[in-house]
Amino acid sequence: MDKNYTIRAMSQDDLTSVGELDALSFAEPWPMHSFAYELTTDYSICLVAVDLEEKVLGAIVVWVIVDEAHIATIAVNPNHLKRGIGSCLLAQALLVAAGRGAVSSMLEVRRHNLPALALYRRFGYHRVGIRRNYYKNDNEDALLLNLESINIEVLRNFFKTNCV
């Protein structure tokens, strides 16, 4: 995997780039003010993957609610797919969430988003339900995926081997 990027906390200076990435990645992107809000809350984990010139290559937002890490959004620039960026963002976010008390994780993903489904399955997520017509732009269903137990040691080893 190409390791010419680092993962760090998202900052106000990243918001324009993160918004552009989200618009490039999703039919229903988050409004810019949503990312700005996430930076102000105690329950949000906001990370970016940046190249050596600080260009944002990927971003993730995770909400820690009681003992659960909810993956709110994750995106990788389409020009930088298949480099492990999404995996490293997810691993780091889950490690931070575990440090804040999360013991499990859940998320919604488009039924037909096969690359995302493959990523989540590699991390141990499995389908627990369907949210019918979840996505408003095309009424596609979302699959509800759950990771019953965040394994800190496995995530640390993955991150150390693949991301640093």
C-alpha cells in the first residue's frame, strides 16, 4: 500500500477540501456547515487522510454515542482509491472511538455500494437490517451493518502494518 499520506484530526482549514471531496463522492453530500458543526461536538471524531502537501485524500466522521461508534460518513477521493486510505481511516477512527468508550460500531451503506461493503466486511461488519428507501435522491435501500466488538489489538496491528 502507498503510505505517502498521513491521517490526522480534521481542522477548520480542511473544511473546503472535505466539502469538495464529499460532493465528488456522494449523490447526497453533506452541507459544508455539517462538517463545521462536527468539529465543535464532543461526540464526533473527524479525521482526514492528507498527502505530503496536505491535500485531503479522504475523510471520516464517526459519532460516539454511549458505547457505540456510528460511522456517519467516509469518503476517499476517487483518484486515490485502492491505496488503503479508507481502511486506514476506518481503523484509526475505530481506535479513537474505542479510546472514548465505544465497544461496538454500526453504519448504513447503500445496498449497491460494493466497494464499501467489501471494506466493512473486511473489518468484521455484518448485515443486521435494511432501511428501506433510505437515500432520498433515488430511494435506494441502506443496509444496516454492525460490528459487535471493536477489537483494539487487531486494529492496532492492522494500523501499524498498513498505515504508518
